[in-house]
Amino acid sequence: MSADVPLIELRGLTKTYGHGNAALQALSGIDLRIDAGEFVAVMGPSGSGKSTAMNLLGCLDTPTSGVYLFQGIHVERLDRNRRALLRRACLGFVFQGFNLLARTTAQDNVELPLLYRGEPAAARHRTALAALARVGLDGWATHTPAELSGGQQQRVAIARAIVTNPLVLLADEPTGNLDSKRSHEIMHLLSDLNREQGITVVMVTHEPDMAAYSHRIVHFVDGRIDSDVPNLETAC
């Protein structure tokens, strides 16, 4: 890929739900460029379009019109199977609610993406343990979510998201269920993964002190990008 080609580029992207008088314009033609290695915070009030944009970036939904380029590939032209392949190969997801399997150990939770890829058991075990170590959970592999704190559960979720070595980590309110101390611990972890591993991070957050860890802050209002500015007060 040429150095001039951004990792992600959106051009005039729109998303409309429903038809006729019931139509809801969730995105009204957004333009956005994200280069490899960036840490971008996405902010905005409820209903501003930021979650819709994240779903489109994550290949969980398709735009109504416009262009979505990933490493120069027209994602909006891909069928469902090819979008799934892109999602599995290049993207990792972290959610506010952790989304861990309750009766399954931390290691087994982290192994899930590798299981879907069909990797052999020995390789899955080895890679999952390495991912847990990367997020500071060496020695916690056999614990279930009920035996872990909220911050530890989110670390397991992050390990699961990075176990496939994704190019992009999409984090939707990753600290929304955590107290202040654990929130900053998770943000330091995301910052370290971005800085040391080169993983591009795109994070939705309502919290300015969490957005302060990013390189850029993109603010959505009424389905449009209201501002896109460098973060001059990066906390990490």
C-alpha cells in the first residue's frame, strides 16, 4: 500500500434508516481520513451519528451511499462474506459491556477469534496466553469473568480484540462501565497498544478526560462531522 493511501477514508458517506416520511438520516455525507497508527476519539451527543459511523467502519452495517475505503479497497462494494473476511482479518472490537462468555475462562474467551479462524488448539492456547500477557493478565488465564474485576474483564476483552493482530481497534465506550481509576488504567493500556504495537485506535466516548488520550478528536452533530481537530492536550 502506498504511503499516500490512508488506512481508512470515508467520502460523502450517508446512512438512512427507513423510507419515506419515516426515514431517519443517521449520517448526512461525512468525509473522514484516518492514517495508520493514529488514535482517534469520536465524540458527540446521543443520536449524532457516531455509533452509526463506528458500525460502518466495523463492517457491521453498510452505507446508503458514499465511499468507504480501507487500504484503498472499496468496502461499500463488498458482499457480506467479504466484509466478514475483512472484519475478521483486520479489525478488533472492544465494547462497553465487555461481551465475555460468563462460564468460560479468560483464556477461552480470548481464543474465540482464533477458533473461528480454524487455528489448531496448541497455537490458539499459545497466542491467547501471549495476548493476556500483553494486557497485564499473565497468570489470570483460568479465571472466569465472575472472578475478575470490571477492569480485568475489560482487559480480557481487549486481549480478545488484539489476539488476531488487527490493524484497527474499534472501541465503543470502553470505559463506560468502569470507575475513574480503572478507566484510566484501560486508557493507558489502549495508548500503549497504539504507541508500542502500532495498532490504530478509533474510540467512541462521551468523556473528555478519556478523549484526552487520543491524537485527534472528531465531533459529530446531527449526522455530520462538526469538527476534526488535533488533540493538543494528550494525556499519555
